[in-house]
Amino acid sequence: MRMKVFIQTNERQWLGALVSAYSLKRNSSTPDAFDVEIMHVKDFPFLYEKEGQPFLRGGTTRIWRMNDLQSFTPLRFMPPKLMGYQGRAVVIDPDIFAVGDICELLDRDMQGKAVMGRHRSNKKDKSWQIATSVMLMDCARLTHWDPETEFNELFRFERDYKDWIVLGQEPAENIGVLEDQWNDFDRLTDDTKLLHNTKRRTQPWKTGLPVDFVPADKLRKYPVLAKLNEFRIRVFGEYGLLGRYRSHPDPRQEQFFFGLLRECLEQGIIGEDLVRDEMRQNHVRHDALQLVERTPSLAA
């Protein structure tokens, strides 16, 4: 069975997913050695069936919204099933772009592990958490993964999203750890293999747009702030008063994305009409095409 890279996405991150897919092939010395498949939430009805329902996240309840910027995250666990629990697969978020050769990861010695990902945090109390935004998977060893069943457990309060999304319920002996450069969080260096624009507020293709994501729930320790946040949502709406996306602090990362987009447009992989439609829907910053024109060509 051929190796495959899966990219999960929704409508709000569609352009990112297309650019990501292009980067994987562009920067591999053997692009024909693997396939790329984009998993769009629209093709997975079980996600829509829970729209507006409460689920367990971080010991409290949240409401499931398909229009959230990251409604695709349950699909991170789908590749083994889509592969028939055979072969090797990598899954990545739509805001991750290949700088190095993905085949180095697909061909990696997993040393008997079923799944590999980088540490999510350097904090001691979170050292066990794995960033599932990039995972290398031995699909034959993950037959116990059934994403639809596990997703439904969130709404029966039998599974906590926060534990699920960091592999908290996976046996420790199944998990291997990748080097950070295979999921570099907003850091672009000579060692970077996969660049992850993980800080949503500074994603380079969204600068200047109104924020359209629900911030992480970190207010439970501060009841007064939590109440103020509830008032904000009730009066101004879910995204009211959250401001706008900011410029990425590293101009090279903006240049990298728009350099990739420029090549996609030049090669006809992405059409200008698609970019304009994404701008019209506020999924992409409104000066995207001007930035493409100003961005220098990327090194071959």
C-alpha cells in the first residue's frame, strides 16, 4: 500500500490546505512516492450531527460549532480507518507547510511505536501531552481508533476533548516522540521540516480580518472574567469584540506562504477566482493577490 499524507480542513482553512498540499509535493525529492488526501469536514456527516450540542472539554462543557476555525480537529484520528488500518500515514493541520522532505518522516524507523508526534509543551506538568497536529502513524497498530465513536463519546461526557486531542488516553508504550522541527510552532529555521503557523491570531493569510475563532477557554480560574466573557457573547455574539488578526511577527513566514501561493497561481493549481472568493468570504486577507505580486520567488 502506498504511503499517504492527510490534511484535514474546513471551509475557513480551505486555501491553506491547498497550499499545504502543494508544499508537500514541491519540497520532496520523491513526490511520486506518496499521495496527498485532503479531508474536508463536509465529507464527514457525523461532525454536523452534533451541531449546537454540548460536549466535554477540559472538565467543563462547550458547544460544538461547525463554523469554528478548527472544527476539523477530530479528523486527525481518521487516517488509519481511511487506510483500512494498513500502511503508513502522516496527518497534518491545514496551517502546516512543508519546508523539508515529508518522505523523511514517512520512511522513518518508528522503533515499534504505533504513533509519533512532538511534545506539545515544554512545561513539566504537560510533558506527556502530544501535539496531534502532526502525527506519523503505523495504521495497522491503531485498529482501536474509531474517530466517529470517540467523537460521540465527547457528547455523552465519557471522553474529554482535551485528553483526546493530546493522546492522553493512548497507552504510553504506543507513543514515540518526534523532533520539534517536524512541527515547528511559528518558527522557521534552517532545521525546520514542517512549519506550523499555529498561533491563529497571526496566521499570515488572515492579517486584518475580523477574528473568527473561539479563544481557548482559560478563564475558569477567574470567575469574574468568565462571567464578563459570557456577557460579551450574549450581547455582541460569539466573535464580538475579539478584534482582528494581526501580522505575523516573522515576515519570512508570511513571505514563505505567499511565495507558495504565487507558485500555485502560476502553475494553475489554484485559480485567481478561488482566491478572490476566499477573500470575499473573509477566509483570506483582502490584499492577498497584491502580496503575491510583491513576494519574491522562493528558492528552488
